[in-house]
Amino acid sequence: MNDTGITKDVVGKYLSTLQDLDIIERQVPITESFKSRKGIYRIKDNYFRFYFRFIFPYIEHIEMGEIDYVLNVIKTDFQRYSSQTFEQVMIEHLKENRDLDPIQFTRIGSWWDKGTEIDIVAFNEEMGDILFGEIKYTTRKVGVKTLLELQEKAKKVKWGTGRREHYMIISKSGFDNNIIDKDVTLIDLDMLETVRTKSSLTPGFS
């Protein structure tokens, strides 16, 4: 029994149904097994994510015609919502466009542990390569500080011995000059648009 008063069996049944409907998914840190206790459930469908983020909690305000109030809530928090969606889209994009990746990964996803999160972690067990990636959906250019912070977080990821580490940063608004010559793969929206256009024109491109 949990704080809601619903037994674990009933909760499990609900979660299973929502997974079957492709509304939610269970995710674990990419370095963990699927049975890991660190697993969490996230809303997979973006429509439902938007609904439960901005509509459902404010149903009473909408019913009373307080539309401006709800719109202000959406405008205030939409950047954060868009950032989370952008992260999911970018992971799928990297799966489909392997020429963007500095390594030939066999697994890719996110990683988290004790308050530390890394947007992208990909690796190839046979080759010993591991990639750490940060995704920035902001209006400011990204500088070397972001890379240094990513490198510090990477130290907490326990994977492999004698591994070769690679770094990637994806930025909506481009990059400062102080990071351009560093040992890191940099991807901005212009590069993503180029890949998208090429993909749409070239059958079988991946």
C-alpha cells in the first residue's frame, strides 16, 4: 500500500495498461539493467505530457473562463517543457542519423544517479567507447563551462575500464568561440536542419 491507498498490484495493472497504450514508458539509466530499482516511469506521448502539465491541473480555471491565467502559466513554464521534449527528440535523431555520432554506439539513452543527470550517454562495449552528451535548449550560446561541467558529471558514471571518453554538446543557439577548438562534438540547429533535409531527399539515408 502506498500514500494513495492503492495496492501495488492495482498500480502495476494500471502502469501495464498505460504502457500497452504507448502513453508511458519505463526508463532506467542506460548503464543499468532493465530490472534496476532506479527505473522511473515517464509520459511518452507528447500530447498527454502537455495535457497533464498545463491543462489538467488548471481545469477549474479553464471552466471559469480564466484563460489568460492559464496562458500565462504555459508561457512561464513552456521553455522547460520544450527543453525536455527536445532532449527526447534529439536522442531519437541520433539513433536515426549515425553520421552525427563520434562513436558507433550499441546503446544510447540518458543516465541519472543521486541528483546527477546526463542527457545522453551512448557506448560500445566491444570497442570500449563511451559518449557523454549535453543538450541545451536555451537562447544563449553554449561555452566551455558546459563542457567542463559535463566532464565532471561523466566521472560519476561507472562503466568499463580503460574506456575512451567522447563528448558531445547539442545547442539550440550555437556556441561561444571558447569551446570551438575543444575536443568535443558540437551540433547546432543548422547542422540538424542539414541532416533532416538530406534525409528527406536521399532514400535509405541514416
